[in-house]
Amino acid sequence: MSEESNELSFGVEQKYTKRPWYISIMAIWALFGIGGFSISLARYLSHGNRDVYQILGVVILSLTIVLMINIVKMKKPIIIAFGVLNIALGLWQSLNLINHIFNGRPHPSIIGFLLFIIIPSLIMAYLSLRPSFLFHSDKFSEYKNLLSMQKISLKKTH
């Protein structure tokens, strides 16, 4: 099979025209991992003030939905920000785990919960910041732009 037959008519390779299988997992983790951590951070920052907590909650939910949508659309800057947020979350919770271990007898459920946050966060950071995935997201965006331009040009000619 020649390389020309493996490419679409406008020059984007076939393998870059589909989203990777783990994109939906990344979007779900954005909601539960990043969003959940952000809500607990909002609770801490509001200092018990219910109005501030509600406003922060709405803002965080809105930003989390925007993050999820742009992850599914494979927007490179958002994916990089998602990776950095996951690194920060993973490191923060790792420090929290170390703190629990060295400050007494930690409860196994706390360790399990922290590991449930740390491991997926670091996996999502790895998946989202790999150069091959970032290249794929560029090519996927290029493909989607070319498709939309093709649809516009078809509408103008008819």
C-alpha cells in the first residue's frame, strides 16, 4: 500500500483523522479528578462562606465543562493545560500522602483514596503531554479545519 493511498485527498494521514480511544477517559477524569479537586479547593478557599463557595462552584463547574469539551475537540493548548493540572494534582496529593504517612498511623482508606487520585493523575499527565499525542492533536485539528473549509466551499458552490 503506497503512502499516497493512505492519505486523504487533502493531505492528512488517515491515522490522524480519529480520536485516540483514551480521549473520553481524559474528559471524564477532567470532570471527576480535576473538577472534584477544584471543588474541595473552593470549599477551603471560601472559609465557610456559603455565597463565595456557591460562586466558586459555578465558576469551577463551568471551567471544567469547557475543559472537557476542548479535550474532546483535542485542542492542543487545553490538553497541555490539562497535563500540567494533572501533574500539579498528582504532586499535591503525593505530598498529602507523605504527610499522612509520616504524621502518625494513616488509615488504609485514606491511603487508598490518595492513591486513587495520584495514579490516574500521573497517567493522564503522561498521556496528554506525550509528544506523539500532541502531534496527533495538531494533525486532528488540521483535519477538522480542512473538513469544515471543505463543507463551506461546497455550500458556496451550490
